[in-house]
Amino acid sequence: MPIASTEQMERSFLEEYNSTHAILKYSSGTAGHGVSHLIEHEYADAYDQAIEICRRTSSEPLRLLEFGCGAGMNVIGLLARLARQSVPVAQAFGTDFSESLIESARHEARASLPPALREKLSFHVASNERLGMELATATSTSVEALSGSFDFIFGVNTFRYCHRLRTERDCADDVFRLLRRGGTCVMIDMNDRFPLFRSHLKRTVESSAATYLPSLDEYTEPFRQAGFEIVTKKHFSWIPHSAGPSLTLVCRMLTPILNVTVPSRAMRSLVIAKKPL
């Protein structure tokens, strides 16, 4: 891929995710009922599994990081969920390359979290492909101090952009360095085998790098190459982010049937990876 094309895509993605539309799409009050259900249930199940694994090797309060956090819905929801479960958290961070989304995330945290939890969470501008270096700069610390300091790192609907920019290995390597031994990572993103995603992309730009969706194997391989043990690798979830209450209910009712009959066609790809001891 020519360097100019990569730079053009970066500018395009930045313009898109600094827009008012992106803020509405990735904020809890306007994102849709479907995404709220996923954060509280299906995505939460994946987080619970990964956090249970990392807690087997440490009883210290957790340090969490969501990369590509958008307006913060996932990390805010997870922090509140862990509080309800009485799981201690020392610090939580959210990073995104969009200043507008990071500012929205800070506002969302102030509006939805009690002070005790709000003080544990901070949001910073940092890109996925330069995660360690830019998070260190944003937090006025060193890359060395951050390395090996996190228990759980996750990214939702963001890793496909690393593939489009050919920086997926850079992101996976940084996640590996930031995690402690025994720490875990969750990656959730769009499944290229979901028929409607494929149709949409074909209607948009045929074979365009800017709209490319990786396969499950392609999502997984950068983490494997970085040194992770792959714990879970599967397709899952049949609920659209934008679904209203009625559509969410219908999709939930159909999920057991679809999981048995066409599991590879689910909406999302899931990778859970562990940094070896």
C-alpha cells in the first residue's frame, strides 16, 4: 500500500471520527439500545472471561485500558460492572485518536459515574498504532513505566482500522508490552462473513483498503505473532448496535438457532488472548 494512501486514509478516519455524527453514534445516550445490551451482556461475558483468567495470577486491584475507546461507553460500563461485582480496580484508561470523542468520553464519565469510580478513570488521545508511546506522553510518564503495568486491555470495533492502515502488528505488539505476564486482551470487531457487512462494502468501494474487513484468522494472527496465547477465537453476536428494543428482543430470541445453524455468519469476531507467564 503506498504511503500516500495510508496518510490519506488516516486523515479520512480522523475527519470521520471527529464529526458530530461519530459523537452521536458512539455516545450511550444516542448510540442505540442494541449497543447498550451488548455492553451489558454479550461483550460483558467476554470481558468477564478474560478478567477471570488474569485474576488467577494476581490478587491486586486491576489496571484496565480500552484502546480505540470512542466516547467511552465500553470502559465506563465495564468499570460500573466491576464495581457491582466488588472487583477492585486501581485505575482505568481509555484512549482514542479522536480528540472530539475523548472529550465526549470525559463528559460521559462525569455524567454517569459516581465520584469514587470517576476518579479511577481517565481518557487520553492516543492512536492504536502508537499506543504505548502516545499514552506515555499523554500521561506524562515513560514507556518503560507503563510496560507490564496493565492486567486487562481491550478494543471494540477498532482493530479493523489497524488492518486497513497495515499497522495491526504495531498495535498487537504494544498491547503485549503494556500487559503484565498473565494479563489478558479482548478484541471484538466486525465479522467479514456476516452477509450484510459484505454487501454494504461491495456497494461502497469494491476491494478498497479503506473499507477492508479482516477475517477471524487475520484478526487473530497479529496477537499470535506478538507472543500471545490465544484463549478464544470465534464469531458471535447477532444484535446490531443500532437496534431498538423490539429488534434487540427478536435478535436475542433468534440467537440460539443462528448459533447452531450458521455460527460463522455472526456479526462479530472475538479474540481473547493471554500474555504467557
